[in-house]
Amino acid sequence: MEPTAETGLKIVVVGGFGVGKTTLVRSVSEIRPLTTEETFTSAGEEVDDLTGVKAKSETTVAFDFGRITLGPRHVLYLFGAPGQPRFWFLWDQLFTGALGAVVLVDTRRVDDCWYAIDRLEQSGTPFIVARNDFGGPPYTPRELREALDLDRDVPVIDCDARSRESAARVLITLVEFLTTRFGSSTGPLDGPWPDGRPGGAP
């Protein structure tokens, strides 16, 4: 990390089980990400809903962590939250101090993100919604906004969590949303993003 770094911005990535949170953190992190994935066992099958993710062999049991340097002064810290209900008790700690959040959505299982959105709204944490491409029903951003009953100012975008460029675009969208919402309270986000764009530029 640059010795001139002054500000660490905490972002959380939330959503349903198997929606791609770990994949997004891995794709965009500039460091080797910390993951807490464990092999999925037969015991887990009895308590977790595997609809649409039966091929999943590992699951996050605490959180994922990655980092992106936005410029000489700002660093973005990414925390990926576990998706299963039995690990939701960890979310309060993960949300503490978070500047904003990304809600990942699989349109085959839209209902799985309701809890994440509800928790973020209750905590007052600003968020955007990113539809991860699993080949599900082709919701338009407007249709997805209506299905999730989102406020009009909440950005809704498409992404491929496997792609570094696409994952970076998600984070750019979030930080631009936060910059617009809070003005200069987060400070100028100078320096290049992973895709070469100047950080924080509308």
C-alpha cells in the first residue's frame, strides 16, 4: 500500500447464497484475497437452500476480504458477506463502518436478496444493485427495480463477477453514487481505477 494512503473506505458485498460475492472480491482485489470458504458438506444440505446452486462445492463461513488502491491517498477495502441465513448474525459487524454496499442478484433467485436489502435499509447503509449474469430471466434494470421495490435513486446495473473489468465497473458505480449522495464528505477520490478511469469522476 502507498505510504501516502490516508483514507480507507469500507465496502461490503452482500446477497444470497451462491450469488458470486466471493468471485467478485477475488476478481477485483489487487492483493491475494482472504477467503473463509470451506467444503460444503451433507450436513449443510439439510439447513441451506441449494435451489439453483446444487453444483456449489464450497461456501463462505465468515467473510471475504480484498483491497483496491484508488490513488495515492485512498484505499478501498472489500468485505464479502456470507449468504446463508445461519451466518447472518455476522452482518452487523461487517456493516459497522461501511461507507456503502453492493447487493449482488441472481435473477433465477431474486427473492434471495430481499433480506440483504432490508438489512441495508434498516442500517441506513447506501447501496447499489448489481445483477450477476447467470443466464437467468432477462430482467431489464427497470423491471428488476420494480421487482425489488427499490427507491428511484438506487443504481441498478449488470455485471459479470468473474471479470475484473466488470467488477471494477460495479465499484466505480457505487463510489460515484456515494460521491453524488454525500458530496465532498468522502474526499476527492483521485488516481486511476483498475480500468484506467479517474476515481470518483462522474
